[in-house]
Amino acid sequence: MNLIQVGFTTFWTPTAYESYENNPESTGIFEKTSLFISAAMFTLGMLIVVFKDAIFLLLESSYRQAAGISSFLILMPIMYTASEVTVVGINFKKKTYWHMLIATISAGVNILGNFMVVPIYGAKGAALSTGISYIIFFVMRTVISKRLYKVNYHLGKFYFSTVVFVVVAFINTFVNSLFLQVLSAVIGLILVLIVYREQVRYVFDFAIEELKKLKNKVANKMN
């Protein structure tokens, strides 16, 4: 997830600035990119939660207990990557001092959360606190950015998916039933796919079209 975050940010930053410099009034690229990256990150995150126990079986046995806290930690790359799209208003308008305030408040929430829940729940509480702080990080970045540069990020879809993910993460962290953990993650995945069905359908149709083109190229070479 972090590799995707770094790779996307490296690609997105120069693309966003180029688009803004060429036509500041055109916000379509930011709207569409927000939808697609949110759909991709939530879908991948849900898939990891569904198969987390199987994934951790591939690691050293001493790491396997970490599967229980991984769900909330996945919120870190999801929120950060999505916010790299929605934060553009702060960067475009050169109001970068907001970044310091946002980081400070998010860190403060995380520290306070750790004081409150770590003594009770240990590492699970730390993961919960970290996940919540990154949600606040996204919200603050997005709200401030939208005040500076108006873009329709379809936040209703994003916030709904966030709530679903938090519920799934809570069940997978604090409920010991493997059946309920997997069931909640599968239901969460289905809900995310429904919310972002247009983006999922577009990617699916594009993949089918590319496979057809590849098949035709292979057939032509063989002929």
C-alpha cells in the first residue's frame, strides 16, 4: 500500500501542477482522479483485510499476531494517498503553512488517543488511534483545500466508504471470530464496489478491451 502511495504521489504531483498551470478553471482531472484513486485504495484495502490472515501466514511466525492490528493501519496509506489529490488547493494557492497546522493537530489527536486507549487495548489501541488521526488528517486537508480551490471530489462516496472501512477494521481488530472478520470484510468490499461501481465498470471494460487487442495482436503474429 505504501509503495502504491509513493508511486502515485511521484506521478501525480507534476501532473496536477501542469494541469493547473495550463487551465486553472478546469477541475475535471482532479474530480476523476479522486474518484479512481479512492476506489482503488479502498478496494485494495478491503482485499487485504479479507485475506490478511492468509497474507501473514507467508511471513515469519513472530509477525502473525500483527494481522490483528493491520486493518486500522491500512487507513494510513488510504487517507494519505487520497488526500494527495484533495489537498491541491493548499499547494496551488501557496498556503503551505496549513500543512504544519494539519500535521500538528493530527499528531496531537494521535498522541491523545494513545494515552487514552493504549493502556487498555495495547497495540490494537495504538492502531485505532493512528487510523483515526489519519482520517482527521484527510478531512482537514480536504476541507481547507476546497475553500481555496473548488473541486467536486464526491466526498459523500468517500466518507461512506471510510465509515464502512472503520466498521470492518473495528470488527477485524476487536472481534475474535474469524467468520465475522471475513464476512464483514467481504460485505465491506461489496459495498465499496457498489459505491464506486462506475469507476470499477470503467476499469473492467478497459481491461477487457486491452485483452482483446492483445489477443488480436498475438493471433495476427501467429498467422
